[in-house]
Amino acid sequence: MLLGFALTEHCNLRCPHCIRDDVTTVVNLSPDLVFRTTDAARELFGNVIVSMTGGEPTIHPEWDTIIAGLHARGVPYRFVTNGWHMRRLMPGLDRHPPGYVRISLSGADEPTHDSERGRGSFRRVMMAMALLTSRRIPAALSIVIDRRDRHQIRRAADLAESLGALRLHYILPQPVPGSAARDSDLPPEEWPAVRDEILALRADSTRRCDIQLDYGAPMEGEEVMCQTLSGQRVYVDAKGRLSLCCQLSEYGFNERDVVADLNELPFTEAWTRYQEGLAALARASRPRNDGDPFDAFPCMRCARSQGKMEWIRQYPASPWVGAAGPAPVRPLVTLGPRPRRTLVTAG
């Protein structure tokens, strides 16, 4: 079982495409909750791998305590990072080596990446990859694909290989207010061509780097369930709440994805509630096969089924506005008879 924790909502960068609403909020998950939940999950499932995200997980004030505790338990862990703080992290990673580190890219060159993540961030990624590979810590890159870097798909694969990345993940980012406001989201009709280009790279046997298209893009042939709906991963948000999915957490205007607060309810008790919620989500998000162009995007179906796409109606020019579904029809108001006017004439 892959046990995901958002260690913090805080981040040192301000990426417009970020799915988290407000990364300036300093909300940190307690190490005690991480360890209690991990121990309970091991009793329930046996083998567990911990995956840590954020915000930026490595700026959690007790980061070293968390990775030391996981290492002491013999629990493999991995994390996603922007790579900014890798030099500071290396002593701890040397003592408590992760199974895998995934570094985020927003472009295959410095100008494109830094225009999204801030000046100097691309060079930090380069340094982070050098530090990890020099220690033989398995490292991967991931890149979001939008209008800014659509033309850099092959270049990103070449970059990943040159840096010694074991894997490169291409990501279809969910639209968020930041991306909708600047119109950087690729239209849904462009994604089949993007998918085919990525799959062609993956089929190239001369490449040493494993090419992956992350879940969420339209699939060829029969649709495969994601790790969440197939029961292979669970997710805990930075407030310590068990959520149906990391892609639904802190997304949209409601919290229908929240199943239980693990600060109050033990994980073993919350698990039954989680399974019931997951089954309901699977039913609600099934493909309708009605010709809706957004039906081919499984993560969009889940978000829509939970009422989490309503926000996009505020951006009618977005190519994803239809993902919210038909606009709600306002009920007609029946008016009563108009009162008669009494004319008063002067006597």
C-alpha cells in the first residue's frame, strides 16, 4: 500500500499551476500522526511505502524527525520536491536514504522553468539531481505540460537522460484558478496528440530513461483504474484528514473528499468509512460515454462528481469550463396577480 502524506501546506515557491489553493498557509502535519498512521497501516496491510508531498514537504520544521522515524521502522519512503533545499537535506538523506526522490520541472530549459517557479529554481533542480545521483539515490523528474512547454516534450526527455534520471513523468495538470486566469491550460482536444507523442518516446528502446505519462490523461483503449480507486494508495492531508484522493484534496469549493479526521479517529476505524466513500466515488465517476469531451479525463470525472469543478464557471474563456457540466437551471418564480391600481381623482 502506498500511504501518502501532505506534510505541509506551505511552499517556498508560488507556481500558478499548483493544485493547492494557498501555499502561504503554514499548516504542518505532526510527526506523531505520521507515525501512528503508518504503524496502523502496516498492521492492516503489511507492506507500506510512505510518499510525502505538500506544499513543499522538505520545509516541514520536523522533516529530519519524520524521515528518521520512518527509517527506524524500516518503512521505505519517497518524496516529491521542487529541489530548492537539496543541499541542506543531504546529510539527513545520507543517514536515512529514501527509496526514491521525484523533482518537479516546469520546463525543459531555464527561461521556461524559471518563468513559472522563479529565478534560480532551474539551477537548483540541476544541483539537486547532481547531489542525488552522486549518492546513488534513485531520482526522477516530472514535468507539467501546458501551453508554455507543449513544444518541449522531447527536449524534456533528453534533459532527464542527461541528468541521470531513472524516470521522467509527464503530467496533465488539473486546471486551477491560476492557470485558468492566464489561459495556460492545454485544451482537452489537444491532449490525444500530446499523449501519442509521449507514448512514442516511451516506445523508443534506445532511451535509458523510463518515460511515464501520469494518470489523468485520456487513455488508448480500455480505461485502467487509478491507484486510488484500485485500492493501492491512500492519502492524508496536511490537517491530518483522510481524503479520498490527493487530486481532490484542497481542490474546489467543498471538502466532500474528506472521510475522517485522524486527529480524532484512529486509522483502523476510519478505513471502513474510507472504503465506503471510495466505492461511492467509483460509482459516481464512471464514464458516461455520452459524447462529452471531458468524459475521457478520469480525474476530471471524479472532480465533477464531487462538485469540485464549479469554480471554473468564473472563467468562461477556459477550454475546460465544460468540465463543470451543464450550468444549473434556476427555478422559475411564479408571480401572483399584480395588484390593481386605484386611481384617485380630485373632487
